[in-house]
Amino acid sequence: MELTLLPHHDELIERCKKGEAAGYKELYQRYAKAMFNTCLRIVNNIAEAEDVLQESFTEAFKNLQGFEYRSSFGGWLKQICINRSINQLKKRKVIWVDIDGTEIHNKAEEIFIDEHEIELKVEKVKRSIMQLPDGYRTVLSLYLLEGYDHEEIAEILDVAESTTRTQYIRAKQKLLQLLKEGI
């Protein structure tokens, strides 16, 4: 059995910086699936996610000379994908609801959903997440799946931090409701 060593990420990026077409292809193949999933979780449309993915890689490759290894390439690329996905949502005129002036606290107390009763199967959760409105799905994905905190999400979306908290609370409630209903 022959072992094949994969080039270290830094070496691969350096090959790309030198204009090596095979390097670009390998870098794309290495990250495309994960980045597509990130885009899809936010835009919730396969065709749009594919477009955002291609635009993201085009932007990354165009700006690769400026990549300085302050973060991992994957982290840098993911940020590009998320920003592009958010821009795609903004084109749809997603309405962000701010907590100020809303009755969210009272509504949260009125709706009781026993989380332990809900059978959390992965495919069921994914389907339910995809049914959420764009704003809810975006904040929920960025917070739970991508690991951003509310301050970072607010900066990415250019909204108040209280808005991201509101969207997250409502998204979680809606997701739990969808799961409980078995949709």
C-alpha cells in the first residue's frame, strides 16, 4: 500500500499564488463541499448557493495574493462565503426585526415547547431549518452551526445585536414548533 502525502495547506496556497492551475483546482476541491453547505444553510436555495459559492471562490482567488495567513484559509474563505450569502439575502429584502418595541419576552413565556419531547433526527432538523424564513435561518445558522456570537452576527448583518438575539429566539421557537408538528 502506497501512502500519498497531501500538500500542506500553506504550500498549496503558495502554489496558487504562483498561478498554478492544478493548485487552484485542488484548493477548490478541498473546500467546495463545506463552503457550499455553509452557503446553502444561509440562502436556502441550491442554485443561489451554487452561484454564491462560485462568486466566493472567484473573490478568494482574485484576492489570494493578499492572504497573509492571519487565519486559516478555510476560515478566510468561509467568511467570504458568509458575507456573499448575506449579500444575496439582502437582495431579497430580508426584514430584520429589532427587539426594541416588540413583545418578544411576553410571547416567549406564552409559548411553551418541551424540547425533550421532540425527536431530533438530523434530516428532520435540516428540513425544518430550511423551512425557516430567511432572517431566522440565517441567524440560527450563523449562531448554532457556524459558531458566531451575537456581536459578530450583528456586525456581519449590519444590524443591532438585539436584533440578532430576537431573530435567534424566534428562529429557535419556530424550529421547535416545526419539529414538534412533524413538518
